[in-house]
Amino acid sequence: MARAGGGSGWGQRPPAPPGDPGPALEPPAAAIIPTPGACAVAGCAATLVVPCAYRDRRGELCPSTGCVEHWRTVEGRPYCRRHAGVADTLRLATRRGHQFEAPDLQDRSLTLLRWVASELEGPVVERLSRCGDGRFRTLDDPEPIHVRGDRTRSRPAAWERVWTLADSTGPALRVVLRVEAPRPEAVVLAANHTVLATLVPPWIRHRALGEPEPVPEVDAAERAAFRDQVLAALAAYLEEHPPGRGPAIDLLR
Ligand SMILES: [Zn+2]
Ligand SMILES: [Zn+2]
């Protein structure tokens, strides 16, 4: 999916679309001058790099440096691969009136959620579109949101990505993909208020166990199996609980 503001090349700023309220994070750098150094991406031979512009909620700056091939600009600032996605989410959230704290440098939960959600995007929308003989439409909210923890409901803070199925009377099903603060290595799939699956992706499991990265074919097969596991959990729920049979769901959780 094309992301507004994700220009190629440093120091370039894409033209603002009509009605664009302008930069939401920090003002863009006037000019980004690469300096000699090593790119953080393994195997890259580039010798001119820039530092990642990401600063977390505590003011810590990302120590990574990268070359023009491997860095991406958001609002005219260069970011490492991980933080470009995080910056995208924060920037778009601000435009929509949300204010989320910039996650800590080592916090990968938003990155994990973004990756899994983009992998599942097509299959989830396709599966939801088969519910209710065309009676429903899918309200897709493409950017993750941060949900604060709520002790009285035993709900931890989390990054969430939501797909809502609705008909003319209101929302009938809310499919939520979530990475919770206490378990940043696991992905939770829920439908309305029911948790359907809590899974640790294979590449994170390997890392936690200190195992070597699998060869690309094995890695691809493991990622596909992980995606299928999540989708199977959703499909099983939809078989048992066809949307629209109960009262409209309460979106005020
Ligand atoms: Zn590079
Ligand atoms: Zn970074």
C-alpha cells in the first residue's frame, strides 16, 4: 500500500495533498547530508549514511545509521526500516486526532503488529466479505491504534489493528489483531470480546531460543503456516458465530 509521505531519496518532501494539515511529528529537516559510515543493514557496502531520526517517548534517539537504499523518509526525515513504520503510524494517528507516545527504542510490538496485519489484510477482508450474503460491509481501519491499559477490566495496554463488519443497523463483528505490552512477542487475535488465538510468530520463537535464522524457503513456509493458523482461528469462529445473529456489538469497550 502506498504511504503518503514515504518519499524516496533524502531531503525530498512529497507535495502535500489538498487539506493536508502538514507535518505531525517534527518539522522536516531542511537538508539531510550523508556522512561517511556503515549502513546498519547486514551485507550493505554503502559508505555514506545518515542517522535514523526516531526519538522515543523518553527522548532517546535511535543509534542506527543507514544508506539511501535502506532508509526511508517520513515527513522529510530519514528513518531506519523499523522506525519508518512506527513514524508512519504516529504521523497518521496525529492527523486523525490521536496522540500516541512514541514507543521505546527497543519496543518491537508495533512493528510486529504492523507486519502481521499487513500480511493478514487481504485474507481477513476476503473472509469477512463472504459473511452475510453481501449484507455487511467491512469498515477497515488501516492504521494501528494504541489502547491504554485498564486495570478494572484486566486489560493491558496494547497496539491494535481492527476490522469491523457492519450492516445498516451497526457493527456486527469486530476482528482485532493485538500485541499486548506484557507479551510483546505474541500476537492475539480476538473477535468481539473473545480471544481466538495467542501465537508467537516463528521468527520470534527462533530468536528467543537462540536458534539460527532458517533458510529463506523454510522461513517463507513458516510465515505462511503462521498466517494460516491465524486465519483458521478466525474461520472457525465465523463458522460457529455467523455475524448478525446476535445484538449489535458494543464498540465502547
Ligand atoms: Zn544500506
Ligand atoms: Zn531507527
